[in-house]
Amino acid sequence: MAAPAPVPAPLKLDPKYDDYDFPTTAAVPASGHAGYLTAQQQAQVEQLRLMLEAEGYTKRLDTLTLLRFLRARKFDVNLSKQMFIECEKWRQETNLDEVVPSWDYPEKEEVFKYYPQYYHKTDKDGRPVYIEQLGNIDLTAMYKITTAERMLTNLAVEYERVADPRLPACSRKSGVLLETCCTVMDLKGVGISKAPQVFNYVKQASVLSQNYYPERLGRLYLINAPWGFSTVWGVVKAWLDPVTVQKIHVLGSGYQKELLAQVPAENLPKQFGGSCECSGGCQFSDMGPWREEQWAKPAKWEKKEGEAKPAEATIQNTPADVKEGAAAAVEGSAAPAAEVKADAQAPAAA
């Protein structure tokens, strides 16, 4: 018997922490999501907040953030608390809150010659589209351009920019709360020789995504999947939560029809079968509602005019397992593949 549909319920906001300037009702009715919480789930949000306050935490205790951690741990409050605290410790150790506002990544264009990764407009549901092309990854060449520390820092900064300003702008334009992205991962060129380097990087860098940025995967399209990949996927998906499997679409070279059913042609770069040709290249345009005056607002982490910015820094004081992953992580890199692993632990309504 199918589970009963969740009953709409206005999100109970906490005036101390919840100062949202965008919609707070989820786009799709789903248990555990904003606007569709049960009384017990709402109580668990408040319980988690009180427990974290008792531990001395005062930042990022807003309802939507706490809900993401709760969903990632199936509303087990103690496990959610542990996950949140580990995330906050990492942020403090890496000085991330001070790094983000002043971050600059001038080597981006050179790095993109080997590993393009970028956000570009939105899918039919209004979510940011995130594109990765893995076929030209060459870590040896990339290390001549940048460092592992800067790669890790850029990865974290891009996650922060997804949370604000990208998703809030998309939510304003769509009129509903959007918390996830639509990812296109192009595997063209990932043959036998490159596979170990590419997939080892994804595995290592998943630590950061899984542990510190839960519940960000909406849809994942793996396009130009090489021969034999479908067989591997048939085995892997048996280990994953069914809802996670529904989010992942493994496609070969004839992917255009299915991808265009989710991403409007005018929003998809021409090289993937769309019609968009941004001036200077789609990969460098960062076009989307977050760049449109009607919907965009300054991110809350931005420094106010006249406020001193800290000297440039990079994330260096970080756990060894994350740092190893950073050696292959570039601007928002392992988000999609990492979230597949994270979502396997998520509740059915993801």
C-alpha cells in the first residue's frame, strides 16, 4: 500500500534564526520537507536546535538547514546533531566563513581546459543546472596550474554559492522552495586509461560533499557513458535507496532527447544538444536567476561596503581523508557523484 500523501502545513519559523527572503514551501509534496512536516518532525527540528544551542552553537541554526541534516540522518536527532557538529568543526578549522567572501580563483580558465565544471541557467523545475566534463582530467597538468589546497577551497566556496545566492534566486523566480540542483556529468573521453584517475578522484572528494553539504542532489544525468558502464550501474544501483536510483539517469551517446526533456534547449549549452551560446562561453558565464536583477540579492555572506576583507586564505587545516580528495577536487567538483552516496542514507522523500 502506498504511503499517504503528506499533509500541507505552514513551516513554523523561528524568529531568531529564520529570516528568509524567498519561498519556504517545497516544490513537491514530500514528508520531511518544508511545508509538509508532521508535528513530530517539526518538534524534532526544535529539539535539534535546542541541543545545538546547549552546545554553544549560534550559526546556521535556521529551520531549512536543520531539516537538511535531519533528512540526511532519517530524522534521528542524535545522529543529525553529530553530523552538524562535525560540519561546524570543519568550518571552524578551515576558517571557511572568512575565506568565502574574499575568495578569488584566477586560474579557473586554465583549470577548465582539463576539467570544466560550472553552473549554467536552470532546468524545467527551476533548479540550477550544474555541468561537469570529466574526459580531459589530468591531475599532473592541473597541479602545475594550481594546488590541492586551492582546489579544495574552491570546491567549498562553490558549495556555499549554491546555498546562497543561487538557490534563493531560483526559489524566488519559481515561487517555491528549491534546495537541489540538476547535474549533468559528461563521461565522454573517460576510457579505461583515465577511469582510475577520474573515479578515484570522485570517491576521495565525496567526503566533503557527503559530510558537510547534505541533501543537494535533485537529478543526475550521466551522459556519454562508456561501454560497459551500464552493466556496472546495474550492480551498483541495487545497493542504493530506490528514491536515489530514481534521481540518476545513465545515458549513452544518444542522451539528447531525455536530457532536453528536463533542461530547456535555450538553457542547455549547444555542445550538449541545446541552443545556448553565451558570449565568452557558457562555462564562464555563470548565467541564471542569480544574475538576473529581478531575482538576485546579495548573498548573506558578502562583506558590506567599507567592511574590511581578510587576507586571501586557503583551506589547509583539514582532515586527511578530505585533503586527499581535494587533490583531485576543483570548483564544486564531486557534488553529484558524492551526493549519490550520501542520498543512499537519506529518507525516501529526498
